[in-house]
Amino acid sequence: MRVAVVVTSEALDEAAKALVEGVSAAGEQAERAEEPGDYELVFLGFETKPLKKDARLEALVERADWNGRKVALFCVHSGKAKRDETERVVSRLAEKGARVVNTMNLEKSGGLLGMGGKLGEQEIFRARGFGERTVRNVKGSRVPAGTEKRDRIKGYAKK
């Protein structure tokens, strides 16, 4: 399976690296890309900020061919920006013909009024599990229940 990781913000670089590790743990290789191209699965990462839309994301959603593409969204929220933006992007991609197979919201910590901050260790850990679990679900392969690996993959769900 051809897997791409496309990010529109440098704030997602650490999460993208962890996601690539998770994809590898599921037996596939992911490539960082600028566009969805002809990849079978695209992990699309973006950042929300208070009172500001991600212009790079908007342009990418409009110009790229999403028809029939499987997409997993991961978003970094900062400040008062809410998860509604993720839902808006899911709807927009669906209108363009994409099939959104999974979403994950990450939160920065340590910033002031939505500025600065960074992803914590737990959020990076969640990104790795998100990559692995999403690829396994798309491939239809499951990790047997009661195994140590199954418990680690569950770690991507925020507690």
C-alpha cells in the first residue's frame, strides 16, 4: 500500500515522524509528500489557530484530486481553536470525493493565548499509535486481543 504523510504546518513535524514510525510498525512504508498524488492512504496534518484559517490546507483541499482517496486527518489545536475545524475539513474532503477513515486531534501545551507551545510526549505517542492503528484498519489486519502490542496501540486514545 502506498502511504503519504502530508502536513501543512511545521508544528506537526514531530507528530508526522511518529506517525511514520507507526505506519512502519504496521508493515508499510510512509513517505512525506507535498500532495496526495496517487497514494492509496494519505495522512493529512494541519494546525488550527484562533481566528485564522490554514491557507495551505485550504489551497491543498481545493487543488488536489481527492476522489476515491482514503484520508486520515490529524490536527494540532492551539488556543481557543476548537475541534469543529476538523469536522469542517472532514465534510469538505467528503464533498471532494475522499473517504475519511480516521481522525485525531492533538493539543499543544505551554503556549500563551494559542501562540507557541509544543506537542507533549503523550501526544507524540498517540500519533505513533494513530499511524499504526489506521494502517491496520485500512488493511483489515488486526492485532490479537490480550497481547502487549494491542495494549500499546490502544495508547493513542487520549485518557
